[in-house]
Amino acid sequence: MERAILAAALEELTEAGYAGLTMDRVAARAGTGKAALYRRWPSRAELIVDACAARRFSSADVPDSGALRTDVIAALRQLSDWLGTSHGDVLRGLLTEIVHDPELARLVRERLRTAGPGPIQGVLRRAVDRGEIQPWILTSRRATVAVDLLRNHFLLYGAPIPQDVVTEIVDDVYLPLLLAPRGASAGPASRHGGEGG
């Protein structure tokens, strides 16, 4: 039943957007009563964040090529393909809504950003195991830069995201940042305190 409710929530979100989504319509689409939804999800925001988290792909979806660069490109390519589906439209809609809904913004920060290792985190963990990068990278802000840049490109230009954009993010920004020493940066930010140590 939970899977049916989460699927119904995403379908409603795709069709009506967050502003038009109601618990009544999700319950009807899932073939259950509204009380069943409220027992598990006290608010519409919590339901939608859980539904989105359930549809994320994981590091298990990214083959292990044995090399950081190849794995990162594969992960970003898969994320790019995912953004080209209805999930990308849902993400764009959610990011618009968090400006107006503080509760939704809080849940997105807490649950979607930290729900599971994510494909890039899994790729980085494998690179640490191979000795390609330092373990502290995993918990640093640097770890998310590639995904942040890809998401920003998608929000500004939509999908599909060209392969040369993915390669540029990886070769010109992400790998130099991952390989730079702690406290250093690939650009002028290091002169202003960088990441610290």
C-alpha cells in the first residue's frame, strides 16, 4: 500500500504540481482512504519528499569501472537521463515551491539531500577505497559540486544535458577540486579562507 501511495503522489505531482496536489486526490488514486495517508504522513510536504526519495537511483546503478573519472561521468550521465524524464519536471516544481513553503524546504534539505549515499557518494567511496582520493572528501562540500552544477544547468537550460557539459563539469571543475589538497581550492576562493581544515 505504501508503494501505491508514493507512486500515486508522484503521479499527482506530475499532473497537478505541488500547489494543486491534495491528499484526497492521492488517496483516491492509490485506492485508499485519506486517513491512511495521514497516519503515515502528517503533511502533504512529508508525503511528497518521501515519494521523491523513493524514486532516487543509487550508487548500485553506476557500474564500477575502476576509475574515478569514468565512474563520475557515468553517474552524471545517468542523473542527466533521469532529469530528462518526468522526475526532472517534479524536481523543478519542488525547487520552485520551496521558496514559498518553509516546511517543504526544511524536509527537502533534511531528507532528499541526505537520503542514502546517492550515486556520487557511492562513486566517491569506491575511489577512497582505491586510494584515488582522500577520505575527508566524502563529508566535505566538494563531494556535491558535480551534482550541484549539473542540477543548475538543468534548471537553467532543461534537458537533455549535452555530453560535453558533463565532461566539462568533471574535467574542468570536479576532478581538480577532488584532487586539490585540503584547505586548498582550484580557484580564487582559496585566498578567502577556502574550506579550512
